[in-house]
Amino acid sequence: MALFDKLESVEQRFEIMQEQLGMPEIASDPKQYAQLMRDYKHLEQVVGAYRAWRSMTEGLDDAKEMLSESDPEMREMAKEEISDLEPKIEAEETRLKLLLLPRDPHEGRDVILEIRAGVGGDEAGLWAADLFRMYQRYGDGRRWKFDLMNTSYNPAGGFKEVIAQISGEDVYRRLAYESGVHRVQRVPATETQGRIHTSTATIALMPEVDPVEVHIEAKDLRIDVFRASGPGGQSVNTTDSAVRVTHNPSGLVVICQDEKSQLKNKEKALKVLRSRLYEKQQAEKIAAERTIRNAQVGTGDRSERIRTYNYAQGRVTDHRVGYTAYTLDKVLAGDLDDTLDACATYFEAEALRQLEEDD
């Protein structure tokens, strides 16, 4: 089968990696060792599935040969063996195809999560805060670390914008499909007549990048400092510790004010800026497959939604993949696995279908 032609070379590369992981010159280089270990763990899954598939196909061939035996009992045993092996081989082939899909180059990275209030005034800001808490609760269950980069509050106590770095195992892989407009349908706390309102918040998820991947010239930056503010606009700092970084060539602006140190806020702002510039560069290189950040999250209009959270029905619906569950309370409490799995399964199936068409 053409799709599996390269598996023998993959197995050979896996065995070479096993030897490399024991080399002192690689073990003494943390960055190189970490990258090699990530690649090794992925190939370990591929090679394990390949060896299991190969063993079963060899067993199937042996069983088919037994069908020509003169002994009726032997032929019956062969038929049972074939009936047992064929569905297992089919399942292992599907697993192998998924493992052989081109890997996202950002897999294994930490991420920058940005959530902004969209349509709906103060209620949209409260919804943005609810979404951020939802991801925090999910991350707590996976022992992820959330490092706030910037928070901008609206008068009602919600977020105009919240930016955080999330680090931990499988962060990018689990959250890869969360970018877009998230719509909520509920009765706001400020609504006196019990009417259901529709509001939105936009989410952008970007891989964290190293300074060497995106070089930023100091002459291209404008750095402004000002006094940080908290909920409702009140001052929370008596010094000019907040930092606004403007990248003149692209027009991108990043504000960070959550640290008391001006230097730390500047470092965080540059980290966010690198991620935004990296995503923009990647989008321009493969525009047919990816969109730039502003197009990805859109304007926040209700018509651009990817997911709806309906409080009256206790319903969560992902409009891209046709997934609906009546488990809103659990989802908002951080029980996101079923929703994220449904998205991953759908997009993997789409990628697999394309791979088979090209095979």
C-alpha cells in the first residue's frame, strides 16, 4: 500500500534516534535534546503501530495459507483467525494513517491565548471573562501554567481583553481549534425583564516562538510607558510600569501591564509581538491554508461564530463540526475534553480524507 511505503525508513530513523538520545553531545544540549525527544515520542507511536500492523498482516497471510489444508479443523481455525484479524488490521491501518498525517509544526509548543470582548457591550466583556475561567479550569486539570500577559477590564468587571501564556503538556494540540468567535445566548445579570441576549467574544491562539525565529529590529519599535490601571480604570500602580510596544512596519500594538516591573512588562509584550508577527508571516506564506490573525478571529460579529453556548437549553454547539452536547455547566466548569475531541476527530478525518485522495 503506497501510504505505508515509507514506514520501513521511518522505523530506521526511529532506531537512529534511540542511539542519538544516548549521545553525550546531544544530552548536554537541552534545546536539541528536547526537540529530539518530541520527535522520538511521535515516532515511537508510529513504529509501535507499524510493528503491530506488520505482525497481524503476517498472521493473516499464514491463516490464509491454512485454508488449503486438508484437515477440516485446521481450515475452521484459519477462518476464525482471519475473522479475528481482519477488523484489527483495518483499525490499525486507520490509526497508522492518522499517525502519518503531516504534523503541525507548532505541536509541542506553549501558546499565547488572547480573548477579546466582541459584540454585546458589558455583557460581552463578562462573557470573555467566563471563557478565560473555563480555559483556566481545564488547564488546572492538566496542570498547565497560566501566566497573565495583559488584562484590560470593562466597567462591569469583565474583560475588554485578556492575554495569557499557557505552558504544559499538549497545550497547543488540545487548543489548536479554539480560535474564532464564541457566541453566548443568556439572560445578562443587568437584564431586568428576563430577555435573552446574544453576545460574543473572540479567541486567538498563537504558538509561542523563539527570538531567533522572528527577528525584531530595535529601530522598528516604539516603546511607550504609562501607569497601569485595573477594573473600572482605577490606578493600580504608582509608577509608570505599563508598557505599550508598537511595531512600526506592521502596525501591530501590544500592551502589557500586569507586572509591577516595567522590564518584565516589556519582555512579555515582545513575546506576544513575536507570536503575532510569526503567525502573520506563516499566514502570508501559506495563505491558501491559513488566514491572518484578524481574519481568523473576524470582527466579533455573531454571524462568524464557531461555537454557541446556550444557557436556556444548557447546550454547547460547535458549528464547524456539527457537534452538540447538553452539558453546558460541565463545559464552563472546565470539562472540555469531549468538545475538543470532537473537533480534533473531525479535522483529522478531513485531513485523512485528503491524504487518501492524494495517495
